[in-house]
Amino acid sequence: MSSTRYHHLLNNVPNNFLTRWLVDYANQRMRKSQSLFRLQRRYRRPKKGYAYDTFGSIVPRDYYKNRQDYIDGTRELPPVYKRATKFSLYLRNR
């Protein structure tokens, strides 16, 4: 029997305004109380039209076809939270 244990606190958290705000608020409270820990988001599950690249980040599906557009600055990548439907929470030391 194999044991599947991962190093996350929560998984499949919906990526919406409320959950992002709650994580930010928790981090602010941790900072005020001088905690050694922070919550870190890792975005998962690309939205339609996006895919994982080689290094695990979420990029538009046409990123490698038109990569020069992104390098030149004629096209910008949207923030990562706009490219994912879910995220996982990890606990990290500051």
C-alpha cells in the first residue's frame, strides 16, 4: 500500500477574490504577531487557453509560437492569479 502525502496545507482551493483575500489577511495577521510562518499560494489548473510550460508555470497556449511578442513587450502575460482556476496553500518560513 502506497502512502501519498504532500507538503501542502490545503489543496484545490478555489481561485477567487475571497480566498485570495483570506490568505492575504492571514499573512498580515501573522506578520503583525511576528510569526515565523507565512502562507504561500501555488497556482494550479490552468484556465481554458492556458497550459503548463516546462518549468511548471502557467502560460498562454500560443506562448511558444509568439514568444518574441512577450519578450519585446508588445504582449504582456496577465498576473498568475488570472491564469489559474485553483491554488494550493503551503506553509513557509520567512
